[in-house]
Amino acid sequence: MEIKEIQDKKVWEDFLLRCDEKTFLNSWNWGEFQKIMREKIWRFGIFENNNLFAIALVVKIVAKRGKFLLVPHGPSVALAKEGGPTVKYEILKTLLDKLKEVTKKERVDFIRVNPLWPARRSPVSKQDEGGERSAENDVIFRQMGFRTAPIQMHPEASWKLNINFSEEELLANMRKTTRYLIKQTIENKDIEVRQSRNGEDIKVFSQLHNLVSRRQYFVPFSLEYLKNEFSAFIADDQASLFFGNYKGKIAAASFVLFWSGIGFYHHAVSLPEYSKLSIPYLLQWEAIKEAKKRGCKLYDFWGYVDPEKNPLHPWAGPTLFKMGFGGKVYEYVKTQDFVLSKKYWLTYFIERLRKIKRGL
């Protein structure tokens, strides 16, 4: 196998159409967003006999805790079903060899890979497609010299819903309470939903996000971050904002991306004083319907944690909310680090403390 940089957006995006496991973090526009945020990126393609087998977006992260190369939700492999462990091993080896070359010039301390490769499940779930092979994915990284990262930068598990059904069928497959709350909000004449593709509304979303963050003690994404992400995806009409109003005042909002046949529930915020009105349920339903209009077959609710095993986890409540819409969990190999320098261990220590502090 050989590796080459890909400069053609169509080649990149067309390849991802063939991939079963993918998120917008693999997209061309996510790379554009990283460049807007002044990050250095590479778009690598892994070929055999001029046939493209896998791609990997690589981002150089320069943070106070350390410098490293990140492969978000990659490498993306088009052989998810028929490709065996030998093929994946060769793909990862080819990528790692190339990244080692890059690290010599970029002077980073480690390489971090966050793959969408199915994780070991015990016992193997009947819903887990390819679950019998999932343990092999962990072995591949061990054989290559990787170690499990102390913290995840992007979701290692996600709740997803097949929306290739009628609206009536989707409602029927929801949890009874979720279905009731959606109908209740629809009937409430004081509640209305507004969808926006206007970049100026990012300021409104950001203000709401900042307000809630001060009350709930979390660090929000900056206005610059949200504005640049929105602009990168709206260029191809791949983003929308949904605002839920009560008596003319914004009570909740969500930031949704639509890419490669999938809708992604990426950012959301709601004011606690309106919690009894259940407006986020209606926003989610409107986003799902919009995804269907755009021809999407899947709706990705983003991060997931098992609420029964981890009831105190910050994501436990949001996960229960997501599960009410129907769907199933997809779990992936834990984020992997390849250590290059002793400086890595300072990053490891800082991230371990951060994970404990956040209750993750």
C-alpha cells in the first residue's frame, strides 16, 4: 500500500459515500473548518494498485497540554464489512509510517487516533453488526504499539436512528413518553420552532450557550468556533440552526449538520426555566424531519454513555433523552495514542486530572 495527499474535494467526498462508518469529522468541510481555526491539516489517501482503500484527515493540535497529530474518527475504511483484520492492519501501518515522517518535521509529542472501528462488546450484541470481529480491532492497535488515551476528544460511542421510515412509523417506534411530549409541544400554541441558515443567528445561539454555561459551570465553545464551523458547512448548505420559542422568547436551540446522508445533532442548549415545556423534544423532531427532507437515511444523536452503568456521568441524562427517539448504540475502539516523546506523560497526567474533574 502507498499513501498520497488528496487535493480533490470530489474524490474525498465520493469515497466517504462508500463508507458505512463515518461522521462529519471525516468531511472535507471539517478540514476547511480546521484551517479557518488556523490548524495545520493533511488529507491522506491510502491506495493499493491505484485503488483508494482508506482516507485520514490529520490535524496538528497545538495546546498548552502538548502538541500532537490527531486523526478524528479515522482512518475511514470503505471495507467495513468485507475487509478483514489483515487489510485494516496494513492500512493502519501505512498511515502510521507516514505520520511518523510528519512528526519529525512538526515536532509533536504523540499521535492520537480516534477510529470508528467497532469495539469489543461482551457479550456481543445482536444489534452490533460485525461484533464478532470487533475484538480484532483492539488487537490491531496493540500490535502496532498504541495505548489507550487518557481522555476522549470526540465521541467513542453514539446513539443513531435509522430514519428511512415514514414519520408515522418513526413516531410509533419512539418511547411512549417521548411521543407524547412531542405531540404536546406541537399542540401548544405558545411554542414555535424557527429554522435558520443565517450566519448572524450564530451570535444568538452563542449568547444562549454562554448564559447556560455560566449557570451549569461548563466551558462553552467560543463564538469564533461556532461561527467558523457554521460558515464551513453552510457553504454547501450542510448546516441549520433550530430555535424553540415560547411566547416569542427563545427557550432552546440546536445546531445540526447534514452531511453524506446523515443528520448530526452536534450542539444544543436549553434554558432550565422552560424545562417543563419539553421544547427540546420538538426541536429534535423537527431536525429529524429536516434530515428526511434532505434525503438522509440516518440521524446521529452524537455522544452516548450507558445510563444504567454510568448514572452519574454528565452524559447520562442527555443519553436517556436521545434513546427515547428510538435507535441503537454504536460503540467504537477507545481513542488510541502512539507515544513519541517523554513529554507525552505530562499531557497524560493533565488529561487524567481533567477527566476526573469533569466526572467523565
